[in-house]
Amino acid sequence: MKKAIVIIPTYNEKDNIVHTVEALSLIIKSQKNWSVEVLVVDDSSPDGTTAVVQKLQKKFSFLHLLVNKKKSGLGGAYLSGMNQAFNKLNADLIFEFDADLSHDPQKIPQFLAKIDQGYDFVLGSRYIEGGSIPKNWGTHRKFLSIFGNLFINFLMLDFSIRDWTTGFRAIKKEVYEAIEKELHSERFSGYTFQIGFLHKALRKDFKIAEVPFHFKDRVLGNSKIGPEYIKNTLLYLMRVRIKEILAMRVVRFAMVGAFGALVQLIALQLWRMIFATEKTFVIANFLSIETAIVSNFIWSNLWTFKDRKLTPAQIPLSFITFNLSSAGSILIQSVIAYITAHTVGLVPVFTVPVINYIVDTGVISAIIGILIGMFWNFFAYNTFIWKKKK
Ligand SMILES: Nc1nc2c(ncn2[C@@H]2O[C@H](COP(=O)(O)OP(=O)(O)OP(=O)(O)O)[C@@H](O)[C@H]2O)c(=O)[nH]1
Ligand SMILES: [Mg+2]
């Protein structure tokens, strides 16, 4: 028989924990394919939750207790609880479960059924058909929860998961083992732990399902979440997302290119101080292009292709190739401009309102030329200069 352990982190939950363990005992008895046990992780709550649980252990043989000396937040409690459940108590699956009766124990069999169907990670969801948040929550909290989740959907560009912050979850050992090391290196707390855990599991392509449930507001005891959770969560999400976006080579390529355009504009102003006459303008123009090419070359080598960095011996020849590739891009742009001018001609297409700027076929051909030129450059960099290491 497979073993599931319901982990309940507690901090000052002496009244709630009694009801929660009793409610769970009814579900545990009715399970056939799964042996279900409970592990309470108490951070030495000042209200004496530990002693209450020890008393309950005399009545319920499925009840385990882990006491941490220091309060280390929800993330810390779950990490120590998961370690205990998977590595000492031989669990195949754990549940994350709150002590305050917000999570419906009756839903546990549905989670287990999803696992039996082959899912690795099951979320209790308040935002799919059949789920809900408490009606009596204040507008502030409702807003935070609903828009917080939508915000995460947009930020991650992933709409497959509707309840990112839920604390009612079933997680297979395989998932835990795949991401455990990364979790220890980050100092997660509260919602950040939940979102971070889920995000890492998603990136590792585990199969994730959602089961709806009605979240009940806590009746006894106090909430432990505060405004600092929101700040930490936002900072974490931004950091992770920026890292993921910058991990895309094409994004770094585009940023270096845009920076190069800026360098070219500034360099033109500077070179014109030396080459100040109409006759020498061509020289200033040429030198500003070359300055941008040097900047693009340096940043491409140090950043865009940092994993394929050139050796000092490769640099001279590569720099010549880089110049040829840039010349190729300018040639492509010129050819497109020439063809446009000699076929369609420079005809107005539309006028931008307010600033009354006329977009004609010349502007459009320039944009197309720049895009194709960029494609060419990206291709040339990858194929001739920063070749994939074998
Ligand atoms: N061990 C441990 N448990 C914690 C800690 N912080 C919160 N918990 C427990 O984690 C669970 C969720 O915390 P809650 O305060 O209920 O958070 P919430 O459900 O988002 O907020 P409410 O709806 O107001 O209850 C509860 O069982 C808490 O007792 C902690 O630092 N250590
Ligand atoms: Mg709660």
C-alpha cells in the first residue's frame, strides 16, 4: 500500500489542531489504496500546541509530531516536514494542509484519485468551477487573492494554473526530490515558498492537476500572514521572471542591438566634434557605425554568447567576420529600400494622429529591413562567430 502523509505546520493552533486531527481521522479510516498518516510540524508555539498534539498522539496512532526549536516560517516548517515525511517516514506522497480548518479534509480522496491517474502534483483550487473563497473576506483580501493570482498568470504567461497561492496541495516524492536542493538555496517564506515550489515543479514538466474546494475562513486563532509576505512575493516573482527572460539568448541579442543603436547616436555626436564639416560628415557617420559595431561585439561576447566566449586568439578574425556580418545586414537593408523605392515608390500609407507623422512605404520598408537584418545577424553570429560548442 502506498503511503501519504498530511503535513500540518502549526504556530499557535492549540484549539484548531484538535478539530483538524479529528476531522482527518474520519477520512484516514475510509481509505483503501492509501495508508494516510499525519505529521504536525510545530515551531515550539508559545500557546502549547506541542503538548496538545502529544496528548492527541495517545488517541491517534497515525499522528506524528516534529518540533522545531525556532520559528522559521511556513517554508521552513514545510521543508523540515517534507524531509521527515519522505526520508524518515517513507512517504510516497505528502499533503500540505493548514491547521485552521480552512482546507476541506473531505477532498483528500479526490486528490489521491488524481495521483492514481498519474498526476505528480495536485492543487486544491479556489478559482476553478466548484471552488471559492470565503464570502465574508474583506474586499482588500479578496482583491489581493484574486488579482494576485491573475497577476502571476500574466507574469508567467501561463494560464494553465488558476490557484498559485493555495496551501492545500498533494506532492509526490519525485517532485520533492527534483527540486529540494534548489529550495534549500533560497530563503523562502510564506507564499513565496508556495509559488516558488510550484514554479520549479512546472519548469521540470511535472504533471499538475487542480481539484476545486471551498476555502473556509479560520474561526479560531490568528492569521500569520502580513504585508511583508506580499512584498517578498512580488520581489521573488520579478527576480525569477527577469532571470528567465534574460536566459533567452534572443532577448539578450535584441537588448545589445538596441543599446548599439543608442551608442551609434551618441558616437555620431562625439565624432562630429572632430569631423565637423559637411565634407567630413561621412567619416563621422562611418566611425559612429564602427563604434556601435565594437560595442555590439564586446557585449555579444561577454553577455549574449557568454557560454561560447571567444578565446583571445579567436578575437581578431572573429571581429572581422563580425564586421562582414554587420555589413551584410546594412546591405540587406539597402537592397530592400532600393527595391521598395523602385517598385511601389514612396507612397504614404497612414498618418499617426496627434503628431501627424506620415508613415509611408519608405518607413515600412526600413522596419522590414531592420527586422530581416536582425535575423541575418543573429543567424550569422550563431553560425560563423559564436558557434555552438560540441
Ligand atoms: N510551523 C509553523 N507553522 C506556521 C508558521 N506560520 C504559519 N504557520 C501555519 O501555517 C498554516 C497557514 O497559516 P495561516 O496563518 O492560516 O495563513 P492563511 O491561511 O494564509 O491565513 P488565514 O486565512 O488568515 O488563516 C497554519 O496552520 C499556521 O499555523 C510558522 O512560522 N511555523
Ligand atoms: Mg489559514
